[in-house]
Amino acid sequence: MVPEEVIMSKIYVFRRKKVILDMDLAMLYGVQTKYLKRAVRRNIRRFPPDFMFELNIQESEVLRYQIGTSSWGGLRYFQ
């Protein structure tokens, strides 16, 4: 069981919607991000239409500053 405060710290607001990044959701489920994304793609009909979306460039920049990625690229840039 993951503590509520851990989950709450992973929630961001974009486009007036609460979202959890794929890398954070994968971490919560204990899988690699690529496997989570593959499972979603293979089962896309099981998810509501607004289950996922891609951030635009401006949103990616805002998120990068919120998270505080390192100058040496400790976290990959969001695509």
C-alpha cells in the first residue's frame, strides 16, 4: 500500500485536470515506464478517452521547472 501523501505529491494540474506522469504511475505500480505505456497501448479500449494526453512544449517546460531536473540530465526531458 502506497501512502496517500506519496500519491498526492505525484499529482500535477495541467489543462485544469489533475494528472500523474507516466513515470510516476509506473513507479507506483512497480514497473518500468515503457511496460506501463505498452500495456496501455495494447488495452487502450479499456481506458476513458481522457485517460492520457501528451504535454505540449510549454507544459513540458513548466513541469521541468516544477520537478527541478538536473543540468546534467538526471531526468530525461519529457516528450
